[in-house]
Amino acid sequence: IKLTEFVTANELATMMNVPVIQVISTCMSIGIMVSINQRLDAETIDLVADEFGFKTEYTSAEVSEAVAEEEDSEEDLVERAPIVTVMGHVDHGKTSLLDHIRNANVIAGEAGGITQHIGAYNVRLKNGRHITFLDTPGHEAFTAMRARGAQVTDIAIIIIAADDDIMPQTKEAISHAVAANVPIVFAINKIDKPGANPDKIKEGLAQMNFLVEEWGGKYQSQDISAKKGDGVFELLEKVLLEADMLELKANPNRNAAGTVIESSLDKGRGYVATVLVSNGTLRQGDIILAGTNYGRVKALFNERGQRIKEVGPSQAATVLGLNGAPQAGDQLHSMNTEQEAREIATKREQLAREQGLRTTRRRGLDDIAHEIAVGGVQELNLLVKGDVDGSVEALSDSFIKLSTEKIVVNVIHKGVGQISENDVTLAAASKAVIIGFQVRPSANARKLADQEGVEIRQYSIIYDAIEEIKGTMEGMLKPII
Ligand code: GDP
């Protein structure tokens, strides 16, 4: 096997196509205790590989594929604006809310309106504070990015129309925010409408265990009319309150780090990427690395279409100068030398190719059972879909009750209906297994699950499903039915 030093026990097992538990027990037999994600040195790797009849060949490990980031010291940190995503059911008013915020009197008078859609924009409110809105379409984008390891959102606004019900997509959006551990502020919209009943929505939320503050709970909520603007400023003040509790900080005086939120190939301008800076300052002329692409920043533009020289923490800009289109969710870094940027980009490309050949490793119940057996996991995340609400609830409750002191079972999302692509992305982002009860995945969901290595288990008898999860938790799995 060809490898670099310091691969993890798990990676080594994958390369040799043996269960990781065997790698771990081999290490134990030579007196080395390792965990699944522990990196091994060359000597250990050689011994283990030899045990399984493999010869090792080391490739250069000089260039790591990760960019080393120094820690910021406390005195260099300054407050940064919260990054907010608005999610909700279609037609509940997401676009109207964002439009209102972009255009209306909640914003302090600024030269030049927001004219360009670049995927994110920063507004200065009339109280002088800033908020950055991620303007990506829906929670699919939010979760797709998270599946790639990028957590760009600090706070989620969940918008719900008061003349409607809490819809499946609303529940999904809530699950996505909770799974990402992002605080939620509820916006109960369309209160200007004659049929609006905000209390009914709050009641529905309470039934889902999301009790709003005015009813004694911990979730902030604000009645609004996105159309007229009523309550919108108050909503944003509540978002800022939430932000204050998070104590969001960054160091503007360092090399930039950020996340790609969109990218494209523009006929005239070449590759264009929108980057949301999370730390440091990105400047024109910087050498940058994003995913497998690199280049020198030729120009930066803000959401007003203005050319800017630099962009700081929690601010977004379109960047010209990359040699390709990175993927949404890719991390961007300013680098000290072009050589370093090129080497890492090349290395990543190579790794991506190798991993592609190795095929993505599924993280199914079997793997989880092994990991539990060796004490590697403390959490089992499940996503439950079923044909009727009753069985979904019954199954979810039974699963959660299987939790022990050592292993917690989380149902990160549950719902009625076919297993969708959204379910798969959410499961991928949360390393969850999908449990389908009397339902099947759509063809696209099946394809995506294969690509992402998400396991879908289907059952038609509740007892079987519970027994199997129980078996998994005991670290020994019965054969698949
Ligand atoms: P989205 O699909 O969530 O982006 O929803 P939109 O913002 O496109 O809104 C859907 C419809 O609801 C549009 O016709 C809006 O004009 C209307 N709408 C949105 N907010 C309000 C509101 O506060 N009051 C009223 N009366 N209509 C609203």
C-alpha cells in the first residue's frame, strides 16, 4: 500500500480492506493502545501492515493537505457580525423578509443599495450594528455545506406564516438548525393578514418542544409582517441578542480564512467565487487556496457591485483570480507563497483522486457497531421516515429510549413520506443512518446516498427495527434482513 505517515487507524483499515477493529487489536497485541481516529507512526503502520501481508511504500508527507492555522490570542480578537440564515417553508415569506431587510428602513442610510446577488450580504442596522445574511436558496444549501465540513451560520431565523400551519419543510428546517447546533429565532410572519393566528403557530411549536419566550420557554420569537415591515427591526434585535450570547469574535489582522459559498465561470472575468470571510482579512493581491484551486486575488467586489481593496471577518465578497471553480463549502485561505498554495492544491487533487478510487467508505450500522465495540462512539444519530405519523413517533420514541449512559441515540429528524435527497444530505452532514419504515428512498435519494456513503435501512416491522438498533448499540449486529 502507498501511504503517508500518520494515517489514522481507520484509514489504514480502509486501505487494507479489513475491519478497523482488527487493526486496533493488532496494535494492542504489540502493546500499543490506539483509537479509531488516532494517527499512527511509520513504525506502527509497518508492523500492522506486515501482519496483514501488506508492504508499505511512503509517499512524501512534506506537504500536508490541510492548512495549518495558528490560534489567535485573546487580545487580538474583536467582535464580528453574526452570520444569519433564513429558512422556512416555501411561500412563508423568506424572500419578502430578506428583501425588506435589504431595502428598508431597518438599515442605516448607506451609499449604494445592494444590487448584486452574491450569496451573502452585510447590513448595518439603524442601531449601528451589523448582521450578515446568507442568501443561499433554502436549507439544502445550508446542509450541503455542512456535509462538506463548513459551518458558516451562527444563527438561524425560522420563518413561519401565521395564516398557515407548521409545514413539513418548516420541521425540516428546524431539524437542520438543531442538528447543526445553531440557535434559532422564530419569525411568525404575515400577521397583517386577516386569517393570521400567531398563537396557533406558537402552540404548534410548543407541541414540538420549542416553547417560545413569551410562553416561558427559551426560544425567542417575533411576530412580523415581512410585507409591511412590522416587527422586522425587533426581530433583528433579537437576533443580535442571540449573537451577544455567542460572543462571536475574530482577528482581522491575520491571513484570511473563509468559506466559498458560490462559484461560477464568467465569460469575461474567468472564475468567480463568493467567499464569506470567517477570520482575518482578505486583500487584493493575496495568494489564495480554496479546495483544489488556487490563485492570486485580482479583484474583490462587494454586494453593491463596488470594487473593494479588502474584506474582513463576517463579510462576503466575490473574488476574481482563482484557477478554477471551488465547491460551495470549500475552505479558503490566504497563503504566504504561491508555491505553498500550488503544492497543497495539487496534493488535494491527488488525494481526491485516490479516495475516489478507494470509493467512499459507508458509515453504516455495521461500522457503527464496530466502533461502539471498541468504544469509539458515544452517539448514534438516526433519521426516521415512515408512512404514517403514528409509527414514526413510536419508532423515534423507542429509539431514544434505547439510549444508555455510554451511548446516546439522537433522532435528528423525523417525518412522514418518502426518503428524499434532503434527508440524505441531512444524514450525511450529521453522520446519521436513515431508518425507513414502510417507505422507500426516491431514485435520486438512493443515488445520493450511495455517493455520500449514507446508509438507508428499510423495515416493515417496528420490532425488527428496534432490535437491530439495540444490536448495533451492543456492538454486535445481526445479519441484515
Ligand atoms: P418564500 O417562498 O418563503 O420566499 O415566500 P415569499 O417571500 O415569496 O412570499 C410568498 C407570498 O407571501 C408572496 O406573495 C408575498 O407577497 C406574501 N407575503 C410574504 N410576507 C407577507 C406578509 O407579511 N404579509 C402578507 N400579507 N403577505 C406576505
